[in-house]
Amino acid sequence: MGQAPEMGRDILMTEQAITDFHAHFFARPFFDALAQQSPLPGTPEEKLAAAAAKAGLELPEGPVAAHRDRWLAEMDRHGVQRLAAFASAPEEIPAVAEAAAGSNGRLIPIAVCNPVAPGAADRLRPLLEQKGFRGVLLFPAMHHYHVADEAARPVLDLLEEHRAVAYVHCGILVVKLRDLLGLPRPYDLNYANPLDVIPAANRHPGLTFCVPHFGAGFFRETLIAGAQCPNVVTDTSSTNSWTKTQPDFPSLTDVLARALDVFGPERVVFGTDSNVFPAGWRRERYERWRAIAQELGLSTEDQRSLFSGNAERLLAPSPAHAAT
């Protein structure tokens, strides 16, 4: 398919600029891959249609370019200049690569990876060097490894070489569509502690590790990792309903204030965890964080860092890729 039209180029880097550091592209191959694994009766198409109806989501139809253009139009509607677009299953990676290639730089591709799987680094290298991917999404609780395990080291070495981002999902993990398709929950939270990131971050000082969702229930541990390691960042993405699990029931204002106190304004990054349509890009989450930032009295410069500058810096092309 051809390139997307030049959209959103009039969005300036002002205090109102938005770069979303954390979103899921969710192309059709992601849904098809889960449906193929479902043990429920019926064809994959029947199972997927039933699950989508229960979840109230629209399944992407047609070519990848159509889904890409829907996302770009959604970004234009909300003034989002760029968005980190995650592949959420290995089968979705080619679709995300195609969409990013035709987005005029507005969709920044992020792969998903099990770093302890045989050949993981070999599969990741061409994505970083030829396809412009700027990081990977890691699920230690799903794949049952510690991020500092020696078996994960080749992937982390490669990411460090390319100054990419390792998004390490920690804490509570629920994938609603998996549940609706009757898939088992393989998540083991013994592998989901942000403290596990510390030895990996110390070993790879040139690699940025992001603990999304403020640790999704491991907030104190996320703060400790951020205090210990200058190359660990956190993001604001998701509903952050994990606050209900905390004994002191912190408000999101409390959460951002404490995160800024520990990480500083240069290591807290705005993200929404947007994923499916018709919900689209979750503007209500942006508006809530913008109101909290203003409530806390963040300066114009710090708000610019939070909502665009930090993500732009962390997701910028690596020098090696930019030179090719």
C-alpha cells in the first residue's frame, strides 16, 4: 500500500504537544492469533466475533493501511503528533512494521519479544536495523523469566547497542480478550517485580528500561528502581486501577507527585495504553493527567517534557539507524 497523506504536520512542539509513549496498534493478526489458540468450540472466526461482541470492540477489517489510516485520523482529531505503536503478539509484528513505514514517522514501531526464547536476538536485529523499531515490549510474568536472567542478555545487549527502549511489564497483568477466548492465564507475578529490573539496568547503563503503569501495583518497588537506576523510567499509561490494591489508596495526583519526586520530570513519560476501536485514542486519560499536572503546578517546561519531550527523546532514531 502507499504512504499515508501528510497529516498532523502543523502540530507544533508546544506545551500542548502530545506524543503517546504507550499504545497498542492491535492489527487484525493479533486477534487472529489469539483466536487460533482458543480452546472454545467453533471456528476461529466465530470465537473471535463472539469475544469482540462481549468486549464491545470493533475488529479491524481490510488491509493494514486502512487500520493505519484510522489511527492517523484519530491522532489528528486529538492533536497527537506521534504514537508508540506496540505489536502485542509476534504475529502482529509485520503489520506494525508496514503501518509504521507508511505513517510518515508518526507511528513509532515497538516489537514484542520473549528474550529467553531461542534466536530472539537474531529475530529482533533486523527490526531494529532495517524496520525502524525503537524498542520491545517484555512480559516476564507471561513468559516466566527474570529480566536480569543471563538468557535474556543477548536481547538486552542488542537493545542497548541501538539505544532502544525495553518496556518491562511488571505487576498486575490481565488481557481481557484472552479471558473471553477461554485462554489460560499463564501469568506468574513472581517474575513481575520492578526490583528485578535493577540488576539488568545496572548491567546495561546505555539502555532505557520503562516500567509501565507505575509498576501496576508494585508502586513502591517502581520508585525504588527509579531511585537506584538513572536509566529506568516509568509511564502513566492505562486506567491505573491498580491504586485500589494499595493500602493507602493513593490518588493519581499522589502517584504523579511521588513519581516526579523520585524520577524527576525527565523520567516520567505520558502514555495512554490506547488499543481498540471504537474507544480509539483515550483522550479522557490525557485530560486527566493534564489536569493533575496543572494541579501540581508543573511548569510549562516540565509539562512539555511529560507529554511530549521525554517520549521524543527516548524514541528518537538511534544514531546508527539515522545514519543509514
